[in-house]
Amino acid sequence: PGGYNQEHSFVLCCHSLSSPEMDLLQLQNITKRDPAGYKEEFNLQLNRFQSLYKIFLHKPSKDYKAFSELVSYLSHVATCYPKDLATFPGQIANLLETQISLLEPELRRSLVTALILLRNRGLLPPLQLLQLAFKLFRCPDKALRTLLYNHIVADIRNVNQKAKDAKLNRALQNYMYTMIADPSDVAARKSLDVMIELYKKGVWNDAKTVNVISMACFNKNTKILVTALKFFLNTDVEPGEDEKKKKNKQAISELERSILTKRNVAKKTRAREKKFKKALKDIHKEKHEEEDKSPNWPAIELINDPQGFAERLFNFVKSTNERFEVRLMVLNLVSRLISCHSLLVLNFYPFVQRYLTSHQRHVTYLLAILAQASHELVPPDALEAVIKTLADNFINDHSTPEAMAIGLNTMRAICSRCPLAMNATLLQDLAQYKTHREKGVGQAAHALIVLFREVCIQTPMM
């Protein structure tokens, strides 16, 4: 009797679902269990969809709830009737591409969600949906763009998880050239964000990706320009390197916390206190070494024509009307390119030189840029004028001790890369500051002397 009641209630349930007022969610569930038994109901809903589709394709309506529910139902049962719904993904994609601006936001997101479901079930090729997704970035719908962004990153990552899909990657990267230069600033920026995220995740970490991103460094939109510059200046590390650094820092912090806890709990003895102090000193040293590691520049190393790219950037910074902070970022990137590839951009040094005054707000940033751009292949004549400007503007009796120390340290950084930029007369004058009453100035002068003792042993005054 119990089995009979269960079977009877199931029959009644099925009978109620066969009525015109059938709930699509319930129909969806029972259709998945028995596709052949509910083929007639499926055909009825498919015909309803085709009728509504023609209406929305011609003139989208604000009354979209029924259409949205039908799309959701068909996308969920598509695996049960692949032949009947062979054209269904194309119809949805066509509706989104042609009527995206006229569709209601909720309906837009519903249609995109249906396409993502079809893609996840293998009923839609990845390239078709990904290219459509990049086009839909132009839509002024932030929630939709977030949905598309998350899908693009996840889908490309999943496709390349087991092995690199070279054909798909090549097609998408070629398509990205057009998207970076898209008239819609929003679409261009989101496309750039996708490429940077995929680079960080180690999915697209090749030269082609880096060179597409480098095109954004000349974009007229400030936000796109700054995003590209930040990629080269701040996130240009090996894919996964950020995670390793974070884990190392966390491990060091946990070890330090553990030692401090033991120190507070354990019995106080002189030997134990000495042991704790040594352990803490080693941890602080390890922290300092972790922070002082020289930056890794794989993205800059992958640029195809670094000399041409650096010259274009330098010409751009000379002619642009961007705010000074953005121009400093461009100069920093030029400096890194010069340092990484040992380039010769001789006009760069006199251009930066004119900003070298002690009252300049960003003077320390500029001095770091200048020191970074110095290398052994730069002609000494190009840097000699810079050294003289530093001596005149920073190292004199009217300058503050901080300015003098900064000037001497910058000279040491430049001369460590290009020792011939310093002449003997100026070096003798600077050496006199080793007995300066301010400790910082004296130490900086002494460091300069030590440098030339190591590099130029035959200097007369040494």
C-alpha cells in the first residue's frame, strides 16, 4: 500500500504538471529524469520560446519574465534534447549582440547566464562565447560586466588547465588587439583587466600577451594608461611569485608569533632570554632580506622591441598633458626598460635633470628613476651633467642635511653603475664631507669613498 500511494502521488504530480499552468521549474526537474516521456511538453515550451524570440528580436518588451523563464528552462534541459536545441545558443547570442542596449538588465543577465550554462555543459564552443563576452563589455551594466569578467577568466583558465590550447589562445590574443583599441573605454579597460588577471594566474604569460598589454600604455584614457603602467611597474613578477612571497611572509610572521608566545610563557632565565633574542634577530634579518630582494621583471623582458617601446614612451611623456604623477609613472617604466635591456635613450637624462631640485615634491622618486636608468653602457658624458646638477642643487652649504645625504647616496648609486661619470676634482670635493657634523651626510660621503676604493683603486686621493 505504501508503494501504491507513492506511485499514485507521483502520477497526480505528473498530471498537474501537464496542465497549461505547469511550473517550468518542476517541469525542468522531471524532464531531466525522463526526457522521452516529456518530449511533448518540451516541444510545447520550445514553440512558445520561438514565438517570443521573434517578438524580442524585433522589439524587446519590458514584460520579459515569461521569456526569461523559458530561456532558463531550455538551457537546463538542452543536454536532453541536443538536436532540437542545436540552434538555441546561436539565437540567444544573436539576440544579445543585436538588442543588448534595448534589453532589460535582468533579462540580459539571464541570457548570459544561460549561455554560460550551455558552455559549461559543452554545448557551445569556447571561442564563440568568449568573443561575444568581450563585445558585451561595451554594455553600460556593471553587474553584467562582472559576470562576464568572472566567466572569461574562469573559462580560459579551465581550458588551459591540463594543457595549453594554443589555437584558442592565439585566436583570442589576436582578437584582444582590437579590444584594447576599442572605442568603448569601458570595454577596453575590462579586456585589459582580463589579460592582466590571466597573466597573474600564469595562464597567458607569453610575449604576445605582454605586447598586447604594452599597447595600452599609449591609450588616451587615463585609467587604461595607469592600469597598464601599474602592470609593468608593480605586478611584473613571475606568475605565482606573489603567492609565494605572501606565504613566506605569513610563515615568518607565524614563527615570530610562536617565539614571542614561548618567551612570555617559559620560565625567565638568562640563557633562554639570550636564545630568544637571537631567534628574533634572525627573523628580523630574514624579513629584511625578503623585502630587499631585487624586483623580477619578466613582463618587461618579454617586450619585442624594447628600444622602440622606450623611445615611444619617452616621446609620449614629452607631449602628453597627463597629470605629473602619471608622467612620473611613464618615466619610471622608461627607466626600468633602460635598466633591464641596457638601452641608450640619451635624451632621457637631461629631461629628468631639469626636475632635480631639492624643493621638488617627488624628488626622491625622480632620483630613484635616474639611478635606475644608469648602466655601464651609458656614455659618461651623458651622466656627468647629471652628477654636476646633483652637486650644485643638493650638496652645498645652503642645503639641508637630508638633501645632502640623498644627493650623495644618489651619486653613489649612479657611479656604482657608471663610475666614469664622476671626475676626480668633484670626487675630492665630495670626499671632504666625510667629516661633516651631520652623521647621515658623513656616512653617505664615506660610502662614496668606499665605492671608488673598490672600483677605481688607482684614484690619487684614495
